[in-house]
Amino acid sequence: MKKLIIFLLILMNLTTVTAVNETPKYKIIASSYKQEDIEEMYEVKDKLIQNYKKWVKGVDDVHQVLADHQRAFNAKYYNGLYTIVLGEGKGKTLEGKLQVSYCTSSKEIHKKSWLASMFS
């Protein structure tokens, strides 16, 4: 019995659980295929991305932040996917990655590149 317990303890130490390390994604489903519902879907996407930038600024665990903000968009967050269903959810689907880029122009990128400045 002791050998079995020791074996299980060793096995537990060798086994690691990996968390979701991928970039979180969003999926927004429009209420229908009507033009006004599709426009609403794109407005919700823009609001989500704006809010996401605020939510994750200075945060280490973006997955926890998304889980904490499910109510903000009446969304569900599971396995790295933030899903928003508008109305009946029988319309067009919009999907993408939730990424934050703090660079606003190519000029800013050029200034940050020390390697490019050596050769210019």
C-alpha cells in the first residue's frame, strides 16, 4: 500500500496541467442576417476590443480578466473563447483574436527598432 501511495505521489509530480496559453479569441453571433443586426454585431466588436484594451492593461492573467467581465457583454468565456450571442443568435458570425497592440503607427515601430537605426 505504501508503495502505491509513493508511486501516485511521484506520478502526480511528473504530471503537469497546462493552462490555456493561446491568445484569447472572440466570437460574436448576430441576431439575424438583417443589415441592422450585422451593424450591431460590428459595433459590439468595436466596444469589446476597446474594453479589452482597458481590462488587460497591466494585468498578468488575461484569461481571468475575461472570465471576470462576462457580464459586461452578457458573454460566456470558456477555453479561451469569449462568445457573445446577440438576440436570437441566428445570424452572421464574427470571429477573431483579442490582441492588444500599443503601437499606433509604423513610425513608432521604426523608432523602437535599434537594429534599423544602426543601418540607417
